[in-house]
Amino acid sequence: MSYPDTRRRRNLKKLDTIIARLRETALAPWIRIFGSAANPAILLPGDIDAFVDMHEVTLRGDERTDALKNLLQIALDGGWSGNHGYFDPYVLTSKNILFTRSDTGSLAWIHADTPETTIAAGQTGILLTNFTRNFVAELAAAAIPEPVIPTDDENYPLVASANHVAGLVEEIHRRAEDFEEGDLQDRLYAFPLYRLTLIPIADIDLEEFETDEDLILSYAEKTGTMPPIVFDPSSGSIIDGIHRTNAADRRGQQTILGYVGTTSQQHAKHHQKVALA
């Protein structure tokens, strides 16, 4: 089975390499993998999160110091995409201070944000010695269900007005201000009509907007088809649904169901006839 060459798919080999290097480190017996890489529902995790509680580590002196430097070197060698690293090590010191790698790409430890949450997640992670995932092999062997265009769902007509699509978007947002603030409504009403179709994820910029990792994972862990995203074909930009699109990509999907804006009534009707054929 072949897949579009999206950035995240290309990075799976890099993540497998990071896991292999971690297995060779002196800290390997105490490393725990957590986050999306530890979740089998996420076929395409964005990075490797590793946690080490130094209270448990029996290494001492230079061996201990060198092992910690090695973690930083793996993070540095793992590469970067924007401000995002592909390997994020977290170390809980004997003084109960949580450190992580510097975001400047240097061999330095810095204080970690949200330490309580990260420590709790790290302590329940999978020991590296018990970690069996191979990301490239899993994706090659996976039977990934793709979404289908519904033909009899009144909530998702094949051709919808801007008002209808705006109503769907408003229902999805958790807070009223998410829908009301910014230029979301202006972008929605830039098109009088929308047609429901399958959009190749490889054609979408997954990093166009800032995202909430927890929200991406919550979508990715759900079964079934997610609500359609909304897409602006004139700019090639997502109007609404960046988290759902990233979640679909993490699940290994090649396409995502979406409403694509159109200014042509004739085009919309033609699409409807083709979809019903």
C-alpha cells in the first residue's frame, strides 16, 4: 500500500531511529515513553516524549553526567521543524525539578513547562524495555479506513449554504468566543456555497495555525468519521478544522471529509450529480 509523502510520514523513520538510539543509551532501563508515541491509536505521532526519574537511576558520577548529555545529543540530532523537536526528553532530578531540552537547538537543559502534568504522564509511560512499536512497519501493515461522502445525511448535504456550514462550525467550537472572535465568520461567508468532498491531506498545510496537542489527540483517539472541515480553495487554507485534519493525519488517513467553498452554483450542482451517480 502506498501513501502520499507527507512530512509526518517521512518522519516515521526518524522516530524509529530515535527509539533505536535510546535503546543504546546507559539510561535505557529507566526511560519511559509517553504521549502520542505510546498510544497505538496514533499511527503517525509527531514526536517521541521520554521521561526519566533520576531517583530511580543507579548511574553515578561521570557515567550519569555523560548519559544525560547523550539524551540532549539525541534530541539535537533528531532534527527540528520550526520550533518543534522530534525528541523531547524530560528528566526529574533528585530535587524534584523537571528539566527538558532547550528550544534553541543547543546542548542545554531548561526548566519544563507544566511540570506536574508532564511528570504524571511520564510516570505512567511505557518502559523503553517494554516498548515494541516500529512506526514505519505499523503504517505499512495498517488497514486504515478512509472517510466516505455521506449521501443521505441531512446534517451534511452535498451542497450547503454558507449559513448551514457556519452553523455546523459553531456547534463544533467549545467556546462561543472561538467562533465569534477573529476573522472566522468573514472567511466562512466569503463563499455563498460549499460542496462536500474528500480532500487529500497531503495538499493541506498541517502547520498553518497553532494547535492544541491535547485536542488533536482527543480527536485522533475517537472512532468513526469526524465532522467535515471547511476549506478555502482560493488560498489553499483551512477555514475551520486544523485540529481534526492533524488528527486524521495522525491516524494515518490519506483524505479528510470537508466542505470546500465555491462561488459557482453550476459547479456545485455538477458536483452533486457526480456524487450521486
